[in-house]
Amino acid sequence: MSSHYADSKALLDNRGYAGRTIRGKNPAELFERAVLDRITESYFWKEQCFGLNEASLCDRAIELRFVGGTYGQGKPTPFLCLALKMAQLVPDRDVVLEYLNFEEATEERSSDDERNGDQETQNGAPLCEKKGEFKYLRALAAFYIRLAWDPVEIFETLEPLLNDRRKLRRAAKEQFTLTTMDQFVDDLLNKDRMCSTSLWKLPKRSDLVDLDKLEPRISLLEGELDDLDASDGELGEGDGA
Amino acid sequence: KQHLVAIGESGEVRRAGAGEVRERLGWLKRRLVEERRDEVVDLGERLERARE
Amino acid sequence: KFWDEGDLGDLETIDDTDDVDPEGEHAAWKLREFTRIKRDRDALIAAEKEREEVERRRNLTEAERE
């Protein structure tokens, strides 16, 4: 399929739905009915999301200023509206990865793959992640991946984002709060509800490792784990895999 | 369900692939950098004028 | 405009600028990462203990049957 229908009627009508599916289902089913209604009734959905494709969606997504589900009087965030738009599009895998990891190749950098480790300030703290330059677009892609992809892909694709410490504003019920990319992604992997959306139950990571479908996660801080062990005696033999 | 019908004319939207998305993001990034630079220039000019 | 209306309240009071204080932000990340690792390890240990306990009980009942 090289096109989809701009009209969300087709998306929301289960009987007639003939577009791409996610785990065999109409992608709209990833969201809760009441939330779906809120989204499709919103100004942002009607005016800013209509007719977007994978490329023009970027124009909107880079202007996102916060993540979240519904806020205030149950108003859906632009973030949530764009998440539904992504679900409607079901973009190709490499498109989603482009959203997630886009970085501009500049001449002096393009040949240097290990760049993140090199970018250090005098005191040794690395500067922020430059992958996924538009951080709210990255968060959007992460949320979509959690909803739409398979467990092994979810862990493999999202866990590198646990090293991304960039700040994100998040809409909570009554006010805005500050979170970070790593916290947001950790929540996606561990909570059962995020951004006014129930997250389908992931198999336990350790079970996927036992089945040889996934490698154990190696933290960037692995070398410093001794400090952790020293500060907490009962962890001494915790790594017996 | 009237409101759903009102959302739009039915019409097909062309799909975009990863290459096109990448180009788009590159363009958006460059535009952003230029806008920021213009802001800095603007600010510089205003400061200059204020000093005179 | 891009947004629905004006009820964005305190959005602007929350600053999401990065690398304002790279050392501090990195240290805060490390603390979060350590906390995650510890949580995941503790969960693994707890699961292992539970498995051992199930094993032990099964052995017990078999022994008692004989």
C-alpha cells in the first residue's frame, strides 16, 4: 500500500477498515475509546493532523513542546494526537527509526561514529545525546514503538534511549512537570499506563533473555557497578546469570 | 458519528519513505538553525542601536 | 496557531533546556540509571528466590510422601 486515506472515518470504523494493521488489529484499538473521541474532536487533530504523511508529520512533531496524554479538562495533547496519526499511518520500520534516531550529519562529525563518548566537558561529563535531535519527535517515536512493535524489538530499540538524559516537559492532570527521556522510556518499559493509554503487557525482559531472544542489558555504568555493590552489600552476588 | 464524517473529504495521502523523512528533517533542522541565527543577529542589531 | 487555546498555564515556567549544567545533569542521570539497575537486579534475585522456594517445597512434599 503506497497511500492511506486522510479521512479518519475509515480508521475508526472497524467494519470497513482495510488499512495496515498492528498485531492483526485496527491501530485505533491501541487507544481507549473515550480518548479516541477526545482526539478526533480536538482542534489540533482536525486542523493540524489532517492529511499528514510520514514526512509532513515531522513539521508538526518538531514543534511539540511537551509529552503527555490528556490534560486540563481532558484535552488531548498534540503529542497524543500525533501518536494516533502515527498509528493511522503505521509508518515503515525505517521511517520510525528515522524519527527516533535522526541526526544531522555534518562534515566534521560524519566519519566519527564514537562521537558521543568523545564529547566531554572538562570535568568529564559527556554532553547530551545528539541522536534523535528533535527530542519530542524521538519521544513520540518511542511511545509509538512501545504500542506497535514486538517485544524483542521494543527492548532492543528503546533501551539505548535509557542513556538519553535530555529533559522533557510532561503534561500532568493539573500542571506541567519535568521528566527526562530515560525516565520516560523506563516508564514505557515498566508501567502499564502512560499518556492516557493502556500499554499492552510486555513479557518480562528476563524471560526473553532466558529464551535467548534477547541479550542481557549492559549498562553504560557497568564499570562503575562495583560502587553500587560496595554501597549496598546485599547486591554482592546479584549478577549470577 | 456525524463529526467523524465532517473530519474530511475522503482522499488518499501519498506515503513517504525513510529517505524523504530524512531529507525533511534535515531541511527543518537547517531552517531552525537559520532562524536562531537571525534572532541572534536581530538582537545584536538592537543592542547596537540601543547603544548609539 | 499551533495550539488549541491558551490554557498552557505554567508550561513556560518549566525549562527543558539541556546542557545548562552538564555535570549536574549527568550525575542526576547516573543516579537514575543506578536506581534502575538495582531495581532490576532486586527483581531478578526475588524471582530466583521464589523459584528456589517452589523447588524446595516440591522436594519437601515428595520426601514427605515417601
